[in-house]
Amino acid sequence: MTKSNQAVADMTKMKASGSKFLAVSALLAAALLTGCAAPRDNLTTGGIPDDYRQRHPIVVTEAEQYVDVPVATTDRRLTIAQRDLIRGFAATYISRASGPVYLMSPQGSANASAVSQLRGQVRAELASRGISTSKIVYASYAAAGGGDAAPIRLTFTGTTAVTTQCGQWPKDIGGGFDNQNYYNFGCAYQNNLAAQVANPEDFIAPRGMTPIDAARRNDAITEYRTYRTTLEQTNSSGF
């Protein structure tokens, strides 16, 4: 065999060995990647299970609810604004409770004389809004620091919707790479929804449907049959 032929044979062997080496390397790399891969069921991003409704759930519970009616030292009769506060409180009580209503007057305040005159008017306003006078209980509380505008406080215990306290930051808002919302995310939304709902029990179960209005339904069907417009009429009118 000549030297040129020997060189060609050596190069052929080297190419074959290189191809085998590349093939083995590819197989090893694939095996390593397969060993590091997780089951497909666990291939979820960090944002999917991160639900603010679970971190800040709305809970229906029993809690004290109150409203303060401000009283000036010169007040002798309830103002329009004061009556509006009392009416709103009465509507909330009727929809959420049936126990006693406490009408609490401040003790030791500079406006004690005005409070004593308005207390009976507050009671009469509550009674005119459907609260039995037998459920209205007079009580008192100590005015903080002898304030000159201590309010008349109306309170009752009833069903209400609440959430966890907002404004908590257990960890750095910018730290981590888990692709999850920060802890306080969604708390304000949940808190506002709980405060604005008309009936807290709607969070537990839906209310039953009201009966249909047969007369109104009949009027709607009659109007549809009498004044309906067909496609042909629409096209002929030029629209």
C-alpha cells in the first residue's frame, strides 16, 4: 500500500471514530436532560396556584356594626344629614339583625346638653323606620378626653362579611423569581367587595328566584307580536 492510500485509510478511520463520538455525546446529553426533567403534571408556572381569593377570603360572621351621629353643642334638633345617617343605619339593621339596638350617649362631654335633647329624637327616628321601641336600649360611653363633639353612637350585632386585614407585607415585594403575586395583592378588592355587598349571606348561597310578573310578560309578548319588524320590511324601508 502506498503512502497516499495509507493516509486516505487513516482519515476514513478518524471520521468514523468522530461520528461515533458525536453520537455517544448526543445520547449522553439526552439522558442527562431526561433525568433532570420533571413529570408533566408538575409543569405549572408559579402564578397559576397563586389565588388572592384564597389568601384573603371573604368570611361571613357575626360582628358589631355601628354608626356615629355627630352632635354639635348648639344642636337642638336633628339635621337633615343626621337623619340620613339614622335612616341608613335602620335599613342596615332591618336587613341584617333582629336583636337589640343600643343608643349610646357620651358621658362627660361638652355637648352633653345637646345630646340629651337629641337622644329622644334619634329614638323616634329609629321607630319611624320600623325598629320596635322595645328593642331600642339606652346606654352610655365615656367620651375620650372630654371631647366637645362626642357623637351619639348607634350599634347592633348582626351578620356581616369581613376579610383579613390589608396592608401586610411579610416579604420584599420585589424579591424572588417564583412568578407569584405579592401577599397584599387583591386584599383591597376583597375588602371593598365585602363592605359593599347588600346581603352578606349571598356569599354563602344564592337567594331563591322571585315569582314571574305574568302581566308584564303578557304585555311584552303582545307588543312584540304587534310591533315587530320583519327583515323584508326593513329592506323595503331603505335602511
